Amino acid sequence: MPILIAPSILSADFARLADSVALVEQIGGADLLHIDVMDGHYVPNLTIGPAIIKALRKSSKLFFETHLMIANPDLLLEDFIEAGSSRIVVHPQTCPHLHKTLSKIKSSGIQAGLAINPSEDIDICSFEYLGELIDSITIMSVNPGFPAQKFINSSINKISNLKQKLAQIGLNHIQIEVDGGLNLQTAPSVIMAGANILVAGNAVYNEPNPLKAIQELKNLSK
Ligand code: DX5
Ligand code: ZN
């Protein structure tokens, strides 16, 4: 699978969000846009809701990956779907009936993903039973909540284990994403371990030249 770069707008200028999206979309070579939704309960931070996603959707054609770090995501799924998400990523422990949650996302015609926290094993749920309902698995390489945190090294083994497990059970179609602390120093090892989507907030939007930063991350896989 090719390496895809997903700039996270958590590190963008919130007063100029549409411009920040246009920058990475029109000239920056972003493959998808990562949108971090936080509720101040599941994680200690508050960010973006469906209204902002809906507004951004009007001026962008990028694939919108909505990463829900919220309690009870089932209550708001429809809003995030209608806002224009292309994929919704949930944390399994926030969904008491995960099969039902994923089914609802998929039946709306968009993609579904799971995110696994640094303290959680890849066996937090049985992929065998969810197979076709999952398009991506996000290995969190920081504890969710804030941008620009330090990459947690144990994530690397977890990516290799996940890659191996997916191959064993015949779920090679599932993309492996890594989220948190990625930069030119930390990204090579996650690519080696088998990840193919790199989320990057700080390493894109806080660089003097975000476009160059995206290209440099892409070039790591060449
Ligand atoms: C963390 C978020 C990440 C975050 C990554 O809770 O899920 O998507 O934006 O940011 P960086 O790349 O700055 O570590
Ligand atoms: Zn995220």
C-alpha cells in the first residue's frame, strides 16, 4: 500500500481553518485530512464539532477522516455522517455495542475505523468478528487529547503485531494508520513496521513550510 499523509488540523490556525485545509489540499499533496474531535470527557480537551466539519466540507474535496475522541459517539454518529465525514474512527471502549456502531457507519456509505490507545492491546476487540466493517485501524502513538506530544516507542511493536495479525486472519484490506508524535525522526520506523497512513499535525502545521513538510514525510517511503 502507498504511504498516505493525513495532516491533522488540530495544529492548524483555528481562526483560518478553511485556508489551512486549502493549503494542504491544493498545493500541499495531502492524501486525506485528519479531524480530531474531542469532548472534554473522554479526553481532556475540547475541539471541533459537526458544524465546523460541515462548513469545511463546502470548500474541500479531501477525504475527511473524523477521529472521534468522545464519550457515547453513538449519540452523535448521524451528525458527523451528515456533516460530510468520509471515514469515522471510534475508540472501541467508547462503544458498548461496537458491531452495531460500525454497521451504522458503514451502512451510511462511508468508511469506518478503530483507534487503539497506547495502553490497549490490539486484541481489545476481535477483528475476526468485525472484518468487513473495518477499513482502517489507528494505532495511537500518544495518549489522545493534545497535539505535539512525544511519540511512544512501544507503538512500533504494536504496529508489527497488528500487521502480522491482519495477514494471519486474511484482513489485508485494512489500512494501518499511526496517530501522534510523528515527524521525520519517528516516521521511518512506523513505516518499516507496516503502517501506511501517517497522521501529522505538529510536524506539518507548525513547520515554516507545511508543504515541504508533507513532501518530506512522503519521501521517507521512497
Ligand atoms: C491526539 C490526536 C492527534 C494529534 C496528532 O489526540 O488524535 O491526531 O493531532 O498530533 P501531532 O502530529 O501533533 O502529534
Ligand atoms: Zn487523531
